[in-house]
Amino acid sequence: ALMMVERERDEGEAMAVNRPRQEGEGAEAAAAPAPGPAGTGEKVEGQRDDGERDDGEERKEKSEEEDEAEEKKDKVELEEWSEIRLAIAELSPISRRGGKLCTSPPTLPFLGLSHLLLQLLDKIGPTMAVLRLDVQRNIERLQELYLQDPSKYSTLTAMVEKEADDGTVRKADSCARAILWLTRSMDFTVALLQRLEKEEEEEEEEEGSDQQSLAQLVEDAYKVSLKPWHGWISSAACKIALKLIPERAIFVGWLMGENQSYSLLKVEIEKLVQLLQPFLDDIHAMLAKFKLDRLKST
């Protein structure tokens, strides 16, 4: 009897092993989700499928590419902002409207232009060190008074009126004198740029022509702007400085900056002169009212 029971059991196991799999049973097993922590088939926290991972990585890469492109764009724009373009940007908001004169020249644009003048003198080189030092001191003098009360001294006229009331307007260290000499230095800048723009020709037209050197252009600009107001000491110092002026082509290259042609530089010089000259004329007219326009140095 025991042998018969064992034989029946073996036959039952064999039938179970050899029984054909029912249709769909394998597919259901394959489709069953992987067991979670408790064997429930739920997705583990933090676990992502392939689609989610690919979308996240794609968004991250796209964001990095956009940031890199924006950074390159900002760098190019910064390089393209030459001193002349910055000066145009300073002057454009305060340009004359309908031919009306600016009776009270604003202080901040004037200081901004004065700082750009320093950069121009730096490009000419150490030969302009004496003039540069004077410009720097005059800027600092105006900034000091302006910062005492920005709303009160928002115009150059207000500064001169204050010193006229105090009886200090003609002193050597007055803000009125600082305004006068900064304005005359800008007169020099205008004269130099006008001569440079007039003399310079397109590269293909330059062959065989005799161009004036930068030293000659600087000397001519100095004679019509600063020399009439300089004493013999200042004139002698400038005469020595003229011997160390850099090459004209180098200076023009510095003015152009990055990614700019000379034809575009000429257009910008013309635009700057058109904006700057009336502004300087207004300042000279204001100084003349206080009888300061004829003051000379030693």
C-alpha cells in the first residue's frame, strides 16, 4: 500500500511539471511590476523610469547651453562698448530738443564724460600724464561737492553759483575752475577727433597718401583748444609730451575696440561731435555769465 501511495504522488508531480502553460499566463507574469519594499509592486521613492530621466537630463543640458550662449553675448557686447559709444550713450538723453539751449548742464553726465576723457588720455599714453593728473584732480573735486548734496548740486550751474555766493569761485582749487578746465580738455578731445576723422581715409584709399602723424594731430588740436589758456610752464610740458605720442594706426585701433571697422568709427565720431559740441557750448556760455571763461593757468 505504501508503494502505491508513493507511485501516485510521483505521477501527480510529473503531471504538474509537464502540464502545458495556459495562454496569457507568461505575459501576465512578465507585465507584473517589480516588488517594492513590502513586495506590493509599488515604485520605490526616488526611482525614475527611463523617460523621466531622459527628459530631466535634456532640460539640464538645454539650460546650460542657453546660459553659455547668454554669457558669450554679454561678453561680446561689453567688448564692443568703446569709449566713443559710451560717450554717445551719456549724451543722448540730454541732447537738445528743438534747438533749445540747455541752460543748466547736468552734473552726472559731465562727470561720466570726464571719466571717459581719462580713458582716452590713457590710450594716447604716458605722454599725457600731466594733463591726465589735472583731469583726475578736477573730477575728484566735483565729485566731492556733488556727493555732499546730489539733489542740490545736480547741475554745474548750481555748483558755480554756490562758490560765487561764497566768494571762492576764482580760487585755484574751486569747482568752477575744475569745470572750466575739464570743459577745455573736452574741447581738445573734440578737436582731436575731428582732425582724426577728417584726415583718415578708407584703407584702400590710403595707399600713396601722406597722412599726418598722431603727434601732428594732437599738436594741432592742442593749439586751438588748450594752448591759448596755458602759461609757459604748461605749454613747455605739453611740447615735451608731444615727442612721445604713439603711432596713429595703433591709436585708431584702440579707439575702434573689438569687432569694429573704421567706417563705423567715423560715423560714431561724427555723432559724438554733434552731441558733445552743443553741450560744451552751453557750459562755456554758463561760465561766461560768471566771467570765468577767460581764466588762464601758469
